[in-house]
Amino acid sequence: MSGYAKPLPRLDDANAPFWASAKAHALNLQQCDDCGTLRFPATRHCAACGSAKSGWAAVSGRGTVESWCRFHQVYFEGFGEDVPYTVVVVRLEEGPRLFSNLIGAPADGIDIGLAVEAYYDDVTPEVTLVKFKPAGRAGGALGGDGG
Amino acid sequence: MPKRSLSRAYAVAGVGTTRYGKLPEYDAYDLGVWALQDALDDAGLTLSDIDGLIVNRIADYQRFGEIVGLDPRYVTITPGQGRFSGHCIETAVAVLEAGLAEVVALVYGNDGRTAGDRYGGASDLYGSGGAGLWFPYGMTSPGAFHALMAQRHMSLYGTTSDQMGLVAKTFRDHAALNPAAVMRERYTLADYHRSRWIVEPLHLFDYCLINDGGVAMIVTSTERARDMKAKPVAIAGFGMASELAGSTFPPDDFWHGAGSAVARDAYEMAGIGPPEMDGLMIYDNFTPTVLFCLEAFGYAPVGESGPWVEDGNLTLDGGPYPANTSGGHLSESYMQGWALNVEAVRQLRGDCDERQIEGAEHIQYMTLAPMVTSIVYGVDAP
């Protein structure tokens, strides 16, 4: 998909396993080997117990919307044609939170607590973004809000 | 909590401010020097009286000392974030109490307008998880972070755009009475709603200004301050707390946990609480922060700050808690808390002319962010 103009994630930093899982249409987060606490973004040490031993574990991709906002200001060139676009904070069932976009967001607003599930958006041959859609909806024919 | 014995033991002996606006002929160092000279003059001191220096936002304390020709015993520098203004003032008291200095100058310089500071976008790592992790989703800027908090507050408690607009309008009405304010033209709630969305639910008028300016304060023992030129304003109480864990994301509790802990400590140290306050200086980076502050610091019940503002509590026009009488960050000047602390001092000295809170004896400064501070100022009564 040449000409993709939006910012892309770095694929070579500590978060690489997250992006690799997304490319496989799954969602993996970092997990402490000692206390089991899940975390993201990646850090060397666990904020719950201080351990430096960690791996990556699959999570459900299900969660709820904690809040949302709608960008009208263009901060990144590639979003110029998408404004207004929606950013959500999703709290996953397993605890960690993510900033993301909600596909198929109702135009008149989003209910806090809305149940959502991961939607994998292959934006380039290398990069898949983990977005969300209202839980229980089919993935194929959703109208994007450009998010 | 801070020691109660420190209550009123230290005071603001001088305050200094530059002009505010676009000042392209000055850099942040120049603005700091300008403000410092103004504060020294206010206190009737010279540079040789200063043996402690706390620098904020100015890039390099060493360069600043070189420029003004100062070799302080104690010197430190803090990050250029607004949450550090209250922190620096509290630190000054700790430094004085420890005997590391006798007279501390606090100096802030901000040339953000001239330097073309922009918030949001590739150069802004606020809330980005480091290195722009969330940029692919278009997530960026402190404004968006606070928009997310505002939306959650609206959904949970029914807070409205009108209520946020009223905060902005109230502070603009106050700025109209302040000749030093950058934005002085009054507007209506309809004008507020016509101001463009930046990150919905926040309009342009919910955002603070970006402008150049400098602020300085001189803090010393109240006893020493009484021998100086200006009327001392006592530091009656303060507190500090943080919510750093998980702070990449907006806090579920609107920072109520840290805020209420700071409130408890500051009130206990000062020996007074909200009923005794005559005015409020609230860190207004965005209008919703003002609402969250009112709840965390015990002025409005949780979830009810919006209607509480609608009751007119914050206005100079008869409200019990006139707030940001200078116009605050939204309308006077974006001096990252410093000018609000100076406004508290000037109010308690009775120097505020048209915007004076008659008979003001206690004023509370508060800032709500991943690091929370508050300072209760009182008229010095020897």
C-alpha cells in the first residue's frame, strides 16, 4: 500500500512483539515472568514487582471504552483527510489500556463502557494496527471513520 | 505531611513579571533576568542578597547564573512543565528550612510563542507512551489527553460544554479587568460555542494561550521579609503528591486521589480549609482541569463541579471564591502556574486595582496533573 501517509510505528524497538502479533491478527502484551502482571508499552522492569524477567502473552482483544475524543485539528499530515477522527481509550478485559481508533463509531457519540473487540487493520504490507470495533459486529463491511 | 511548624515561617518577599505577549527580541534567559530584576526591585534587594536560585523552564541554570553574574550557594533546575511552579515554591521553603540558603530567587522564562512552540504532533511526546507509540492512531497532545478526561467526566456526571465554557468566559471577564492580560476582549457563551473544535469536546477557548513572558519570586523567612520593601505574603500551607504509575493514560479518578491528599495536607498545615479561602488560583491549562481541581480540593462534591461553577462561585462579580482574577492561563498569560502564584501574592497585598478581591486574607493555588501541588497563601499578621 504505497502512499500511506500516516505515522507508522517503529517495528524494531521493545514493542516489536506487539506489532508482530498484530500482523498475525492476534494481540500479545508483555507479561512479567515472576508476578504475571501484564503491561504495555514494553518496559524492562515490571512496575508491580520490579522483576526484569518477562515474556509476551496472548490476550483476548476484548475490552470496554473508557473514554473517547474527536480530533478536528490536524497534527499529522496523513490525517488531513480524516478529520474529524475518533481516538478511544480501551481497557482490555485483562487490565492494560491502549489508545486506539474505533471503527464504526456512531456519529452521535460513544457510550463509556461500550464493549469492543480488536479489529486488525493491515495498513501497509509490514504494519497492522490494532483498532477496535463494537463487540459482536462482523468485521467485513464496517464503515471506517478514517481512524 | 509537611511540618505544621513551617506554616507562615516563610513568605514571598518579592514578585516580578515581564510584559506578556509576543516578545521576539527576548529569549527565555532575557525574560528570566527581566522578571528577576523586577522581583528584586519589588523586595528592595540586590542580586548580592540572593544565595539560592531555582530555575524553571529556562534551559540551563549555569548559563543563567553566568548571564546575571550570580554564584548562589544553592542552585537547582526543574523541567519546563507547569506542575513544577508549585513544586519549586515548596522546594524553596525546604531549602530555606534546611539552611542551604537564606534568600531564594525563583526564576521562570518562557519564549514559547516566539520560539514557535507547538503542542501535539511528532515533536510532542505527552501521553505518547514514549517515542510516538500512539501516533499511528492520531493520538497526540496534552489537549487530547484532557479532552479524553473531559468526555469521561461528561458521560459519568452529565458535565456540559456550557459549564466548561463558563469557566473560560469567567476568566476572560476577569482578564478584561487586568491591563497586563494578553486576551481582554469579553465574549459570550455563544461565542465560546462558535470557537472551533480542537479535540472535541474541547473548543479553542478551552485551551490556554501560548505567549512569551517571565516571572520571578523571592522567598525567604517571614521574619526577614518583614524588613524588606514589600509587604510579605506568608506561605501558610502546602502539599505535594503524584500519580505517576500508569500515567501514560488519563487517570480514572481525574487525579482525585493525589489531589485530595494534597488538599488534606495543605489545609492541615495551614490550619484552615476551603471556607476560609477568599480566592482561588487554579492551574487552567484546559477548562476541565479547573473542574477536576474544584472536586479534588473539596470545593465541589465529586461530579458536581459543573453546576457549582454555574452557581457563580468563581466570579469576581459576587462569587465567594473569585478564581484566576488575572485571567489565568486561558486569558492572561501562559506562565505555567507562576503568574497565578504572583496574582495570589498581589491580591493579598491589595495591589489588584479593578480586579481586587476586597479584604482577601487567604488564597489557594492548586495544580492538578500527574504531580499535584497546592499552596495556601495568607496575609502576614505579625
